[in-house]
Amino acid sequence: MTVIDQWTGRHAHALRAAMRQTNEAFAEHLGVSARTVAKWRERPEMVPSPQLQEALDTSLNLAPPDARARFTANLGAEEPPPTLDDSVLGQLHAAVGDLARVLARITTST
């Protein structure tokens, strides 16, 4: 699950969208004004108050799994990149070596 150390307007907006709520419904859910929720979209760098940080933590923790998955996707952090095993790393290393040799030939022949 995605953990947010410090919520910003970008994170809060992503959670609202992931929960598929309107600004008004999300504001009511958090106990804030709809204008506050709208500001998060307008000012993604904005950092909500500590009380709202806690409310957003709680909302994310209580969100259904599909909403949490959408939240992570909305932030552009769907899955960590796959790890490369030794055989793939060996192939990449060989390819880089081949490329370096080709480039060396091209630069010496011109």
C-alpha cells in the first residue's frame, strides 16, 4: 500500500479521484469545505494542516482495495519496476560492450 509521509494537494486530489467522489462529497467526508478540496487541485504543492493530514491518512487506510489501487495509479506509482536477474544483466552488459566497440570503430573510421 502507498504510504504518504506528508500529504499535499496533489495527493489529496488523487485520493478524491480514486474514491470517485465529487469535491462536495469528499469535503463532507473529511469535514472541510468544498472550497478547501477545490484548492488542492488548483494548488498541488499545498500542504494541508496536521488535522487534515490525519483525516487523509484515515481515509486512505479505510478506502476499499480498488480505490487504493486507483490512488496509487493516480500518483503514477503503480508497481515498482521489475528487478533484473543476473542473466538479463549479463545480456545488457554484453550489448553495451558491443555498442561501445561499434561506436569506437565509427569514430576511428571518420
